[in-house]
Amino acid sequence: MSNIFTEEKAQISVELIIVLAAVVAVVLVLVSQLQATSEEGSQKLEETAESVFEKIDDI
């Protein structure tokens, strides 16, 4: 009887590990996409700021 429960707990543990690995993979993908987006946004902001400062210098 106890052997059946041990196998069931082991099965649950393996399934939990698989689910956690999938969640970690999704989180890593989202973080990398957010980093890329923030870098692009930072570049656009820098370009806009330079443009504004150039226009101010022209005044």
C-alpha cells in the first residue's frame, strides 16, 4: 500500500518539476523581450532628446 503512495508522490513531483521548468522558460522569454523593448525605448528617447536639444540650440 505505501509503495503506491510513494510512486504517486514521485509522479506528482516529476509533473511539478516539468510545470515549473515551463514557467521558468516562459518568464525568461518575457524578461528578454522586455529588456529588448526597454533598450529600443531608451534609444528612441535618446534620439528625441538630442533632436530637442538641437532645436533649442537653433533658437
